[in-house]
Amino acid sequence: MEQINQRLGLATWSSVWQGRNRALAKNGAITVALCWLVAVALTLTQPSVGYADWPYRAQAGPFLVAADAPVEGLDSLAEELLQLSERMQNDLAIPLRIERIRLYLFHDRELFEAFLLQNMPQLTPRDINRQGLFVLRGNTPVIVAMTGPELRRTLRHEFVHAVLNPSLPQLPLWLDEGLAMYYEVPDGSGWQERLADYLAQAARTGWQPDLARLESLTRMQQMGLAEYAEAWSWTFLLMRGGPEYRERLRSYLVELRRGSKPRPLSERWTGSATSPEKSWLVFYGWSTAPTRPRFWSALRQWWNR
Ligand SMILES: [Zn+2]
């Protein structure tokens, strides 16, 4: 037993020492990198200022790219995203404006967060605890993202925002996020298994969808996981529920693009003899389990009386 303890003690000490050495080496690297970052910060929309200082610069499709280190495969990603914009245009039946997009890519998480905070001091820790972010600065779409295995999905998501927002400035927050989540799925199905599981579970424990409530949300801070999941599910229903659903979405977007203030989608269910929430429940079949037995037992009681 003692031997084991000693061995553990030694291992712990040596790992601490190695960790300290690693930390020292890393801190040196971070100091240098942060100095560079200070020099290139606050340049989100002005390529002439600081752009040349970035370690890696490239142009790919609609993207003007700046990164902290070289990034592979940008041309094929840009090609994929241009095809995605064509698909969106067909699906949504509105012309979309593809502006030149400023794309900032980071391999280093600390640099990514420091860059976001320096350029957008209003961001909260929750805002930067993510893989990517989209902002519209004037008319210039800006995407800031981490590289890594999720890059493709992150870029698909943020690219949808970058294409929709200049074309539809009045797009409601829930639909903006719903469409981004629908189109981010690389296989093109729009199906988000994790969010579907979450909603099925929530519905089983009594949660009910409420489109009008979702439509009333105007700030990112009001959108938690439940709101994101619900926004995706309404979007998926509108895109995949059948021709009448997609037509409902298209006519809404056309009016939105004209600059008029269209009736919200929750009020466009008239004539279908059902509410949006009933359509949702029928489409997904995620019923509220606790109420169902209650319903049947009430029915039995009524039958037996
Ligand atoms: Zn988003």
C-alpha cells in the first residue's frame, strides 16, 4: 500500500512539474500572441487596418479570411456554402444577397475569446463560450469561429445568418436561429437528433410548444437551450411538414422582405382549422405522457358511470 502511495506521490509531483513547465512555455506564447492580437483588434470591418498583420490571410469564395494560423480546405468549404445559399434561395423562394463576408478563424481558444471581447465588449461570458459568432457591422457580415472538427457545421450555421440578415433585416430572432440550425446539418436533412430528443423528453414531462411566445423574444439573452430547440422544431415543421407549411413560410418571408410588418406566423394558421401547437403535436407525435393516462382514466370513468 505504501509503495503505491509513494508511486502516486511521485507521479503527482512530476506531473505538476511538467504542467508548470508547460504552463510557462504556453504563457510565453500567449503573451506574444496577445500582443499581436492587440495590434489587429478593432479591425472587423476595415481590412486595410491591421489585416496585413494576421499570420494567415486568404480569399475563398465570398470570404475574406484572416486566421491565427493556416487553415486547410477553405476553398471546398466556400464552394459548399455557395451551394447552400442556392438551396436556401430555392427553398425559401426569395432572392438572397451574398455580401463579402469577413471571416476570422482561430485555432487558439484564448485568442478567440480575447478577440471577441476586444472587438465586442458588450458580449457576456456565455456569448463567447461557443464555437462561432455572427455579427452584422454596418452592412458587412462578420463571422468569428474556432477551427476544429466542428468548423464545417459552425460555418454552415453562421453563414446562414450572414446570408439572411442583409437580405431580411427584420427576420425574427427565433426564425433566424431556426433556419441556421436547420441548414447547419451537413447531410442536408435539417434533422437535429439531439434537439429532437430534448423536445420529446420535455413534451413527455408536460412541456408544450408555444409559437407566439417564441415570436415575442427579441434578445439573444432570452434564448436558452429550450428556445433554440423549439425554434428549430417550428422551422423543421415549416420546411418539412408539407407544401402548405412551406408556402406559409414563403409568403411570410416575401412580406417581410417587402418591408411591411407581416402578421406573425402564429397567426397564419387560420383556415387550417387547427392551432400551430396542435399541428406541432400531430407532426411530431411527442405527446404528453402524464396527461394521456389521465385522459383515458377520465374517459373510462365517464363510460362506466
Ligand atoms: Zn445562430
